[in-house]
Amino acid sequence: MQIMAVHDAMDVLNGKWRISILAVLCYRNKRRFSDILADVDGISNKMLSKELKDMEVNQLVTRTVLDTQPITVQYELTEYGQELQTVIKNLSAWGAKHRKKIIGK
Amino acid sequence: MQIMAVHDAMDVLNGKWRISILAVLCYRNKRRFSDILADVDGISNKMLSKELKDMEVNQLVTRTVLDTQPITVQYELTEYGQELQTVIKNLSAWGAKHRKKIIGK
DNA sequence: CGGCATCCTTCTGGATACTG
DNA sequence: CAGTATCCAGAAGGATGCCG
């Protein structure tokens, strides 16, 4: 039933950083490792690397090595990962509302 | 911007159990402590108690002590918490899709 | 029944340094 | 630049027992 479905979704999305990383890729499209590192406030390269690898395995993002000097690596949402855009946008809308409520204005 | 909003939302929703608990209250409405304990697969009473308390502080759920014998306690989403229904339903839809993809079937 | 306290293990994730 | 490796502190969270 639906409760289990939510649980299944969270299996893939849980963790301190996952959804933030997805949000970056959702709103900014193609993005290099160091860009994401800068976009996601507070994440360490170790965590970013780990989370991206996990999400690649789960087929939410693709990893592309670009033949630049020095090498850069680009990440983007897969078509499948893009199916999460609705979720992310809802979350973003709610988060903005919540921020106002908590911080006051 | 939106990425920060997503981060803010996750501040409140993060953790292994939060969203599952919210999903229960979202789909089942009023629910007693022991019911939720049964609905959320694998959670311990310690965790449930802690998470519910946190969410009460964050004004996502209300706690009502019922004058039964023995005492029972009922939880339900606040109006504010209900604003998360969209998110939860999207998550549920995606989770169901994801489950099919992973488990095959 | 709901929930707190204690104990104890596992997991998370930060800091730092190193490599191709 | 994009990682990987190591070390380690602290948080998460399970098991169990107790209490009103």
C-alpha cells in the first residue's frame, strides 16, 4: 500500500544530502563535481562522492567524464531521476513556506 | 533560492522514520501510538516517541490524550502538517514506481 | 497503553592528507 | 579536478526494563 511506497522511496532518498544534491541537479541541470560541492552548503567531498556513487547505482544520475584539462566530471539527472522533479518542487515550495514560518519573515 | 528551501524542508523531515510516520497519519488520519507503532514497519517505541515529540514541537502533528481505560494517545496531522500531503502523495507515487523497477515484477 | 531511562552497538560524516 | 583513504567523534538507534 501507499505507506510502504513512501518507505521504499525514502530508502533511496534518505540521508542528510541526497535530496539537496538532487535539487541542485534538478534546478541547475548538468553540473560538475566541484560545482555541486559549492552548491550544496556544508557537504564534504567525501560525502558528495559517496552519495553520487550511490545514486548512480540507483540510476538517478549519470556520470560523464569530460575530456578537458584537467579532467572534469559532469553529473545530471537520468530520465528516471527527473521523475522526482515533482517531489522536489513540492518540497521546495513547502520548505520556503516553512522557512517563513520558523524564521518569521 | 529553491535549493535552500529544499534543504530547509529536509531539516524538518529528515531521519529514517519521519516521513513514514507522516505518511501513516496522512493516509490513516487519527491514529493511536500503538497503531502507528504497528503501521510503521520496524520502528521501535523509543524512536516513535522521540520523532512524534519532535514533530509536535515543529507543529506538524498534535497529541491528544484520550480519557480511556487504560489511557490512549491519539496523533493527527495539524493543518500545517497537512500541507505536506502533496509531497507525501508524490513520494508515494514515485516509490511505487521505483519498487516495480527494482523488484522487477 | 504510552513513554522514559539505560546500555551498548552501529552508522554517519567531518578533517585531513594523498593520488592520477 | 575528482576522487580515495584513514582516522575518529558523535549521533542514531536497537534491546530491554520500568513506571504511572
